[in-house]
Amino acid sequence: MTAATPAAADILVMRPVLKIAGGQIQLAWWDGRASERPIRSLAVSGDPDHDWPELFAETARVLASGGRRFILDLDRVPWMNSRGLGRLVALWKSIDEGGGRLVVVCSNERIRNILHISQLEEVLRPWTTMAEASLQFPMIPGDSH
């Protein structure tokens, strides 16, 4: 496996670091076997309507090349508005329709409350740690985590 070719056992970690509606997203591969190991990253910043298409294109590329496991880490997101919630649902839907699975990490009470009020908590079922989130993926033959 090369860094440019995801395997089904790899997990794509997505970490927005600012507001999800107009923030920045960084994608990195994480193998989950030892410690977090970035294999590839993509930064997306700015307005979701104009700048997030690159994120969706990258997600589609990863799905097309066999990647199926995605973690969205919302811990660094201080706030999320309705546009951000819409983009979050669109991301979840595109991964689901592509045969993948999105698991959300969020220990930020403010964001968890927004997910609860919007009833997205029922769909996304956020976990509080990366370790908990990584355990939500089924074992794959040859996968040691």
C-alpha cells in the first residue's frame, strides 16, 4: 500500500479546526495500529458553498479508490450554524451512499448540544474520543486494530 492508495483498513480522519461554516478541514490517514500517523492530508478553508466542493471531491476519490472508513473530529470546532449542519449531513450522506461509514468524534459540549437540538445526534452518534470512534469500525481480515 502506498500513501496515495487507501486500503479498506485505513481510516480517513477529518478535523475541522474553525467554524464548520467557513472553517478549515484537514484530512489525514490514520492507521490506528499504534499512534496517529498522517499519511496524506488536504486542507480546505473558507465558505462551505465555495470551498467545500474540494472536500467532497476528495471524499469521492477516496471512496472510489477503496477507502470506506472516515472519522470526522469536531473537537476543535467552536461553533456550527445551520449551513455547517447541512454540509455535515451532505458529507455523511455522500460517504454513506458511496458505501462508506462516517464516525464523528466530539467532546465539545457546545457542538454536542447543537447536534442534540438538531436531532443529528441520533444519526451521527458522536463519540468522545478518537479511540472510541476507531473501535466503531468492523475488523477487516489482516487488520490488526
